[in-house]
Amino acid sequence: MTDAMPSREQWIAGGSRRALPAIGHTVFVRQDGPPEGAPVTLLHGFPSSSHDWAAVVPALVHAGHRVTAVDFLGLGESDKPHPYAYSLLEQADVVEAVWSSVGQRSTALVAHDYGVSVAQELLARDPHRVTSMTWLNGGVFPDLHHPIPEQKLLHGPAGPEAARQLTEDKFAASLARLTGRPFSGGVAHDMWLGAVSRDGLEVLPELLRYLDEREEFTVRWVDAIRTYAGPQQFIWGPADPISGAHVLPRIREVVPQAKLTVLDEVPAVGHFPQVEAPELVGPLLVRRLAGNQ
């Protein structure tokens, strides 16, 4: 199904770079669907961009939703200041500033990977603003997050040099180890372009500060999930070495009331459910956003 994914160029053409005075930077924002539709906000992962959601957005739009997707600061088509102390807390500020700029007071929230931590912070700040919460593979429980060697290297003292030596082939090989259903070379190439645009390689080590912040804010962010009173669901790829099947028992323990769908039909889905299996993820989102379990 990933062959049907709109190209990065098509995705970018449908959005715009929006100045956020409260943040002091410009970020890429795309909105799809009728302005009066029920709002849904999509938060992407590291080191990719909102383009990850391109293949599931049509299902949401067809169901009448107003979909907002944003590239986090330092990723995709948003500003990539360097040197810079990137913080998940500021990324939450970015999302709140985008909501203000587009006039959204409340929204359903769908988060993957890096975006999971941002969503946890947003829930901790104001859970009443989030009408429903959907989680895709990510470090919801930091002690169960298993970063790959490349992330550890970029996060360490040799990170800047490792970033300079990163090539598209190395990048694609890393992605391939994370997937259960390999996606096309075109999609991997688009992810690479999003990572390297605007001198993006320079900021990758700085962005990986998120590994430290997850440990620092573990209690706050896990409590945000545990105490959230709204509808909550998990769509999970078990063939994910970072946040895969080993996370499922903890999800069932901490949020037993949440709806959990495991995409384990052979071949099982890996780290990128929305890219590897958009034909499954899109309808699941639509059904559950409509309140149908």
C-alpha cells in the first residue's frame, strides 16, 4: 500500500510554512478536510516528518475530519536552527501555537514515536483539550524503549561526526531494520530528503536530547496516560525492535480500559504502522474517532 503514498513534493505542496511568533520560528503546517469537520491532529516521529501520515489522511478526510499535521521544529520542512537546545517541551509549545494559529480549541490527537512524548506532555498540560488519544509505536514507557545503535551513536559524544557521515544508504538500512512490512524505496528516499533538507543532519544529535527528557519526565508522562479520562486507543506494530511486542503487557497493565489493536497478521507490522499498513491504520482511526470500537 505504500506505493500509493503521495510523494513528499505533493505533500509539501498541500501545506505551508507558518510563522509562529510565540515560538520565534517557522514550521510547516498542512490542513486537509472541511474546515467545519471534527479536528484531528497528527504528530510524527524522529527523524521523519508529517509526510509519514500522507497515506492515512485521505481516509480521515473522507470521513469528514479536519486534519492538521505539523513538522516538528528541527524536522521536515520546519526551521532547523543550529546550534539549538531542542526540547520535547518546546515541541509541545509548537503544537499549541499551531492550534492557536488555526483556531483549534480542542482536537483528537494521534501520535507516533517522537510525537508520543509530545502528546504525553500535551495531555499532562491540559487533558480536557484532547477529545480522544491514539498512540502508535513509541516510547510511552521510557524504560521499555530500546534505541537502535545509530540513535545511541548520534546521542553520544561522537554524534556530530556520525551525523556528518550518515548517507542515504545507511539511513535506508536503519529504516529497514525497523519495519515488519518493508516500504518502497521511494518512501525511504522521501524520508531521507525530509531529514536532510535545510541542513537537517546537523541537528539530529541535538534532537536526540529527547532520550534524556523521556527519563526526566517519566512519572509526569506515564501519569498523563494513566489518568486520561477520554477515549484512548493503541495501534501497535509488534515487529518493532524499538517499541514493539515487548511493550504490550505494560499497555494492558497501565491502561486496561484502552482499546488495543496489534497489527500481527503475517507479516507483522513494525515501527511505522501508518506507513507500513495505511490500509489498516486509516480505517481503524476513522472507526474509533467515530466512537465505534
